[in-house]
Amino acid sequence: MNEFLFIGIPYLAVAVCVIGTIVRFRGDRFSITSHSTQFIENRWLFWGSNSWHWGILLILAAHVAPMIAPGWWQSLLGEPTRLYILEVTGYGIAFLAAFGLGVLILRRLLSESLLALTSRADWLLLVVLAFQVATGIWVAVAYRWGGAWYPDAAVPWLRSLVTLQPDIAAIAAMPWPVQLHAVSGFALLVLLPYTRLIHAITYPVAYLWRPYQLVLWNRRAGRTHEPAPSARQATAARPAARAQLDERS
Ligand code: HEM
């Protein structure tokens, strides 16, 4: 059973993630986006999305850092005051992420337009993320000083998976809530190619050099059934946007 949980599931999840992402990229490249809903509702999104993304990205960094630089991590936490500060900061960041995710979920539940736009895959992703954050907070609170034990409990197992020499001794000895949190994290890899979570691997890369986007609202034409003005007419009053259009044509 342990082999299935700590070797089978991780490799299966990585395979589904890699193959699914390649298939989606080759077959449906333009669907690879976060499917922003900012134009439907912005105020809740600001608080939810910022809190969530800052929180989750810092937490992910703290999960990855001991894998990449175990010596640096151990020396960082070698002193009790620093360990204490990291523990408290970790709680703060985890609650920031939980708050943000809560706002994002409520936002979709409370707005009729957003509810109509939310697919089953969106709900599944939000529920799995909520489960993962909840089990993470549970583990952090129930088994204190995670920054100190995580490098010995999970890092050897994760590194052994990466080097294709699986060694599950460390993770198999951990309490079951820790094991649950570790294994359910791989569900997110399975969901990645089939949900909007795909943006997590594309956004940071593509944002650096993607072309400038010009979004035009044409409310007047919608109301009066007039023909939509061309992009050139619509930007006539905005010299910067106009200059960009001229440059491209
Ligand atoms: C640097 C990395 C990332 C960037 C730049 C980024 C950016 C974005 C953007 C622009 C949106 C759309 C917000 C909107 O306008 O509706 C979004 C939504 C979302 N992101 Fe990320 N993201 C990143 C990483 C992640 C990660 C690592 C996760 C989860 C582990 C995640 C989970 C989500 C979820 C669940 C939504 C949908 C929120 C909703 O509309 O309900 N993102 N992200």
C-alpha cells in the first residue's frame, strides 16, 4: 500500500500532468489561460486573488527551498529564534492564502453571473485547493515546527522521486495527516492540465514577453445596435493606444 501511495500515485500524477499538458498545448493552445473574470467582478477579486496568490506562492517557495538548498535551509533554522519567526510567519502566510481562497470561492457563490460562468472543473479545482490548504494548516498546527522536521520527513522522499530512486522510509514513518497532505498534493498535478490551474505554469513565463493587449468596451453599440466602431475609431481619443495601433498597421 505504501508503495502505491508514495511511489505509484506521485509518478502517475506527474505522467498525467506532463502528457495532459503537452496534449492540451498541441490541441487547444488558446485555452491555456487563467480565464480571468476581472471584467465581471473586480473588488472581491482584488482581495481574494492578491491574498491567495501571495500566500500560495510563498508557501510553495517554502516547500521547494529545502529541496533545492537543504544546507542553507537547515542553517537558517538552526537558531531557535529564527525557527520561531519562520513558524509564526508561516502561519500568517497560510492564513492569508486561506482567506484569499475563501474570498474567491464566496465571490463565485454570491454572484449570479460568476456562478453561471463557473464550470464543474472550476469547482473541483477550488475544492481540492481548499482541501490542500486546510490539511496543510491542520498539519502545521498539530505537528509544530514543520520548518525543522519537513527537511527530514518529506525532502528525502521527494528528492528520491526526482532522482528516480524512490525511498519511502521517511514519509512512511510520518503520522497519517502528514501523509494525506503529501499525497493529496499530487491531485493538483492531475488537475493542472484539465483546469484553469494550467495558468500556474504558463503565466509567469508568457507574461514576460507577451504582446500588449488592448481591450475595448463597446457599450454604446450594444445598446443602440449601431455598428461597432473600428479599433482605430475607438482609440482616437487615446493617443498612446492609437500610436500602438499605427505602429502595428
Ligand atoms: C506566478 C504565478 C501565478 C500567476 C502570475 C497567476 C495569475 C493569475 C491570474 C491573472 C488569475 C486570474 C484572476 C482573474 O482575473 O480572474 C489567476 C487565477 C487563479 N489562480 Fe493563479 N497565478 C499564479 C499561480 C497560481 C498557483 C500556483 C495557483 C494554485 C496553486 C493558482 C491558482 C489560481 C486559481 C484557483 C485562480 C482562479 C481564481 C478564481 O477566479 O476563482 N495560481 N491567477
